[in-house]
Amino acid sequence: MHLKYPTVAPADFPQPSRPLDEAIRARFHSAASSSPWGWGHTLPLGDFTMPGFLGTDYLTMVGAIDANGWWPNDLTGLSIADVGCFSGGVTAILASRGATVTAIDEIPEHIEQCKLVLEALDLSEVRTVEASGYRVPEAVGEGTLDGIFLGGVLYHYSDMLTGLMTLRRALKPGAWLVLETNADEDEKRSYANFGRFYAGMWWQPSVAAVRDLLEFAGFDDIETQVFRRNRLIARAVRSDREPPFTRGLPYDLGDVHDDETRTLDAGVMEPATSLLTRIGMTIRAIASRLQRSRS
């Protein structure tokens, strides 16, 4: 665990051009009550604050991303997807900075909340799409995005690696992915704890695992920062390099032969494997290689 986390100024939230009347405030509360998880982001909307169970941590998160310079201050002309937008807190910030935003969420009640926020802020150019994170390329088109924001979503994927590979397909070459995720703060050992669906999460990856997942999904220039306890932000750039292994994926990537040599050092699995397991894996790998060499 980190002893000290960075001190950053929270990002400003865009403000409505006029006070929100009682009718639209009532619609906010109605949308919250009709959602199985209530309202998401706490939104400071002038003299009206809509409370959400996620609070205002998203403003600190955006502030940390800003402080790192991981996306431009002016997003004018950039096509960006907010994947897992929930109630649209980050969607609204990105749109207010000039981006052409597609807000994507698989929960219909979340999309309705996001639409209401966009209406209150007169951000009519944002497109909302009800779709799984695995369907982003179909929703926006292959290779069309300048950037993707993936906030609080990675650990909700049942298959984190496939999720990242899928997002990569929607990005232009050289485009960026910025993500925020729950994470174990281990920066040396690569593993993911099974989350047992605590708070809806399947996994709790270590910091090292997030970096590995991004690398193996076809991203370069990977940067990470633990910005508060067990919360990680990361930035990576879509590489021209394809993922090195294509076997075992839920969709066809063509040639199933490996582009890289597989290691026989089971020690890279630490701390997930015991000494006996490593010895057994190594023996089986050597035996398999000897058998292939004789055939």
C-alpha cells in the first residue's frame, strides 16, 4: 500500500446556463428511484446538487488525469467514447471541453440518467448508446475514435483482456485509452484477485497486472498512477503491434500461431503458484518440448 497519494485539485464540473426548475429536479429523483443501483455521480448543478452513491471522487480522478497531462485541456475536434458512462459525470466534462462524445453503457437506467444530465447542461451533441463494452467497435465503428475513457469498468468485465482488445479495435492507430480501476497496489507482481462480485466486480487486478493486460491487448506507452487507496489511473496508446497470442479468445483473430515465444519460467506467475506447481509446470513443458522434437 502506498504511504502517500498525490494531492490534486478536483476538476470543475460544467454548470447549467440557467437554474434547474422543479420539474427537471423531480425527473432527476425519479430516475434515481427507478434505477436498481440508484443515482451514480454526485452532480453540483448550480443551486441544485444531485447526490449519488459514487460521490464526487470522479472529479478528483479527472483532476489527476489532467495533472498528468494524459489528455488535452481542449478536446475540440476529438472523437471520444465514455465507456460505462453511468450518470454521465465524466461524459459532461469531456463534452464541455469540446469533444464529440459517445456515451456508452449496457444498463438502460444509466443511459437515461446520462441523457437527463446532458439535457440539464444543454449538451445536445452527445450521442448515447445502450451497449455492452464488448460491443464498442460495432457502436462507433472500427478505428474511428481518438480516445476512450474507461472509468470504473475494467473490473466489471468478466474477461478483462478481451474487453481491452475489443476497445483497441475502436481506436485509431496512435489513439489513447485512459482508464480508472480498482486495483491492488502491487506494482511488481502480476495477478488478479477474484472479486466474488463484491460491489459488482469480478476482479481486483494488481497494478502490474493492469500494465500487463494493456501490453498484451496491443497497447504501448503505458503509464500508471495510484491516485488514492486501491484506485489506479492508467493511460496507453493503441499500437500497430497486434496481440501476441490469439488462441482461446471468444472471437476469431485469424492466425492462431503465437507471435512471441512462450516462456517456460513458471516463476513469472508469482505469487499465484507454489514451488511444487512451478516444478510440475516446468517438467510438463520440457517433456512436451522433447516430445515435439522427436516427432
